[in-house]
Amino acid sequence: MNLHQTPVPASARQQAATRIVERLRAAGHAAYFAGGCVRDLLLGREPLDFDVATSATPEQLLAMFPRTFAVGAQFGVVLVVDTYDEAEILTEVATFRNDGAYKDGRRPESVSYTDSAEQDVLRRDFTINGMLLDPARLKASGSVDDAVLDFVGGREDLQHGIIRAIGDPVQRFAEDKLRMLRAVRFAARFGFEIEDKTLRAIRTAAPEIDQVSRERVREELTRMLTEGAPRRAFELLEQTGLLSEVLPEIMRMRGVEQPPQYHPEGDVWIHTLMLLEQLPAGSPATLAWGALLHDVGKPATFRRAPDRIRFDGHVEVGMRITEEICRRLRMSNSDTEQILALVANHMRFADVEKMRDSTLKRFFRLNQFEEHLALHRMDCMASHRDLSLYQFALERYQTAAPEQIRPIPLITGDDLIALGYRPGPKFRIMLNLVEDAQLEGRVHSREEALAMIAEQFPGPGGRA
């Protein structure tokens, strides 16, 4: 789990988990590091978190450690709280268990605890996530290899770059449908292949992914988009049949031709994959989703005109589709607003060199404009590769001082009322006119602004 509220070094998290293991063993319980941290240590990667598996029951854990959260005690999971430099470290500690039947495709109806670490491992998802590690042996030998306990062949699969379900893949995916998306995500993140039986089981069970909550699906897709290998992830989603189930709108991009003079790379699907390929690990989720969805309106607006292929109104159609996807996946209002803005404005860069200064500066006011720039650059590099408009916008954006983009208003509605104008819809027109002139450097003071209003909006008694 990644519940740390403040950045904490991996070494501090490992030390906190080691202290938990040592205390459990001192009390007579078996305890090991478990799951992804073992995999990452073997790969030479820095684990995000260190989880612990133990023979101690949740009740014993709650009694043994002074600060705990029983977040999943009914499934044998307790969070143990430690501190590092005034920050909290939360370590997930899970009791060895056997799972009962999975009737909802998500969680077992019941669990039974066991003293056997091997039995606990056999219920987990993939072999590379099913290894245990003895921190005492790691400390004594200094070798991760010497400290690993592997009951499922995870080390060999890790060496050969294979994602393999533990035991029967059909059963593993029947227990938790989300594991199908996790298989794709792990294969993409590590550059691994999905083992044949595991792959066939995913293809068979793909239509059942709709049993998983939309929030969990969204989380997995967002991780695929932001962990550094989104193109590979979406190629695998398409190959496994999962893409047509979770994002049919993206699947419809396949085979949709584009005008070769602007898009020599190929159809909308290929263009989108090439764009995703440029997303670095750790990209903002909103930028990643904007990159995926920026052309989602093209399949519905494809038209072969006499002069060339056209997508008239694809931005507006794309916004409607994007909003439906965001609502379906239950994204936050703020994320939805930013993703929609990216889709809505991605074509505006075609006009940046012709924009009036006032229009260009208002364009720069878009929330997180850096994301709009990044999307435009990737869009260009995934098609014609002409970055001239990007360079123009970037230079103007970087050289414009904040007070030039958002200057303090020279006049307000109160000033217009003081001049004798009646409040109404014209006020917005009048104030925008002054702001345009201010952004373009044609007026510089309150007096000049008021003179402009008097000239442009004359009326009896100074009324508009």
C-alpha cells in the first residue's frame, strides 16, 4: 500500500518493516517481507513500500503494536504505524491465510488463518509477487538472493521476464477480476511477457472485467499510463481483449485513417500509441489521460472529403466522449475539468502565430498550461514532427511575466457605475475591451481605460 503522507526514504520504510518482523519473531511468530518489495529488491529497484506477512493474527497484531489501523482486519490485514523524522510510516502487515470462495470477483467471502507461509503464498496473484524475504538473513549475508524464500518459481520467472499466475490462472482471475489488468500493468512496467496459459485465461475472462468497480479499473489504467510504458500497456490491453471492455472508445480508433500529409504515421490508433510512447514515468495523470483521449472524437467524425480525409467537429465530439469516460470511471471533478480542457484546446496551437496578444495571453491562462504545451509537443512528434508552433508558444509563454498574462484590472464594474452606466450584460463587453487593450499594451492606466470606455460607449448622460 502507498499511504505515506510525507515522502520517506525507502531505507527508512525498510527499517520500519524490519523492526516489525523482529518484534513478531521475538514473540514467537513467523514473519517475512512479502510481495512487491521482494520482487523489486531482486530486480535492483527501490521498493515503494515494504509489506510484511506473518503467522500472528490481527488480534495479536493489534495488541502487540501501540499504533495500528485495522483497515482490513476481517481479511487479516493491519497497518502498523512507525515514525521517521516526524513523518508517519504505515506498514501493511497481513496474517498468513487461506481464502474462501470469491463470489463478487473481488474479495473472498471468508478467510481462515494458517501458520504456513507456503499456503499463504499460494493464494497470491503472480509468481513474481509471491516470494518472501527473511530480513534477518538479508542483514547477515547482505545478499537479497540468499534471503528469498520462493515456493512458486517466482525467481525463475523474474529472471526470464515472465508474468505467470500462481497455480491455475482461471481460478486466480475468477477470484479477483482486477488481476487481469494487473497482469497487463506488470508486463508493461517491467517489459515482461505474459505466460501463454495466463494470457489465454485473460482473453477468456476479459468480458468479466465489468464486475470490478470502476474506481479500481480507473486506478489500474492510470498506473499503466503513468508508470513509464503506456504504449506497451495499451498494446497488451488490445491483445488481451481487455481494451474493448474497459475503453471501447479507444478500441474504435483502430483502422481509422488520417490524412497522410499531416499524419504519415498511420491511423488514429497508431498515432495515439506513438503519443503515449513519449509519456515519461511520473507524468501527471491528467496529462496522461489527455494524451490518450485527445483524438477520441475522430472515429465518430471521420469523413472522406474530395480534397482529403476530414474530422469536422472532432474536438467537440471528443469532449462529449471524454466527459462520459471520466464520469464512467468516476474521476474527480478537478481531474475531469483538466482532461476536458486538454482535449478542448489541443487544436488551438495551430493558430498561435496568428493570435492577437490578448488572445494568446488568455490562452496561456489555461490551468496547468505546461500540460497543454507537453500534449502539443507529443502530438507533433507523433505525426509530422514539425515543432515550430510549439517552439513559438513555448518561447512566448516563458518570456511573458505573470503580471503580463494576468495583469491587475485597470477598472472595475464600480468604475462604470460611477460614470453613470447601468449594470447589465454590456459590462462584461466593456471590461473585456479594456482588458484586451491592456494585454496588447494599448492602455496603461485607469485614466486611459476610462477614456477608452467613454469613446467606445457614448450615451446620454454618460450612459451606455
